[in-house]
Amino acid sequence: MQTNQEEVQGKIVPFSFDLSFLIADFQQEWGRCNMAANYIAAYAAYQFPQRERVENLISTVTNELLETAVCLASSQSDLQIHYTQLDDGLHLDMTHNIREEILAPYTTLLGLLTGKGNHDALYLKLLTDKEEASIHFNQLGLTMITHDFGAQLAAKLTDETSAKRMQTQLFIPIKELSV
């Protein structure tokens, strides 16, 4: 893990760190998603007055993104995590390969979650659906973190020579952490 003080757009960033994992490790032992999320949350939450609440929020959000990345990527993919605390919130960035057959459904869901549509209706639909989606990649988890925690999602696809890489970014506003 690399930790450093950075200057981003003229603001001092209290901390940032980068982690790198192999997707296969998580696919072989699903509990490692939760273990990594708890580690990241414990490290990031130390400075907040309501540490336990913030640690739980960061752990939940990170775990949902990790589980999504593990569902989206092939077992040969690596997973790069960049975490930064900004003055106005926390930024989590995950980059990994994405399987071709899951690309369209994933970008469609992201479009719904980042658009101005009715997120409550989508969340309720996913909560109450009796049938699982034909392609599952943690749709409910992603919807939950935007609905319940005010997290903002964005994504960028890059086409490298050997595989398509998805960079999913999540931002948690400081107001969600300071309640």
C-alpha cells in the first residue's frame, strides 16, 4: 500500500492510497471482498467524530463496489483501487477488465443510476423482484449505495489492446459522513 500527501487542484488532500489485487483471489474466496472493504473503511474512518458509523458506511459502499468488480471481471484481471479523501468527500476508484457479455447491461444500469430518473422505483423493483436478472453483477448493491448513502457513480471504459477496462468511480459527499 502506498500512502501519500497530495495536492489536487490547489487543495491539500489529507490522504490517498492505492491497492492492487487479483480478481481470482476474490472469486476463489468471496469473503475477501468484505475483508478488504473492512480494512479500507477502518483506515479511512479514523478521523471522523462518528467513526463507527462512517466506518460502516465506507465498508458497505466499498464492499458493494468490490463485489460488482468481481462479478464484472474475468479471473485473469487485476483490480486497481485508488482511494482519496477530498475536502468535500471521499473518492473511490476501481479499475479492472470487464467481460464483453456484461458490458451493455452494466453501462445501462450505470446510465439509470447517474441519470435524473426515478431511482426509488428502480430500487424498489430490484428489492422486490422474485426473479434474478439473467446477467447478475450486483445490481441491487449498486442501486442501494446510490439510494441509501447519497453516493455518486461514474464510469469510463477504455479499450486496451488485450481487454476492455472499466473504471468505476464513486464519490461520497462529506455531508453523508458528517451526519
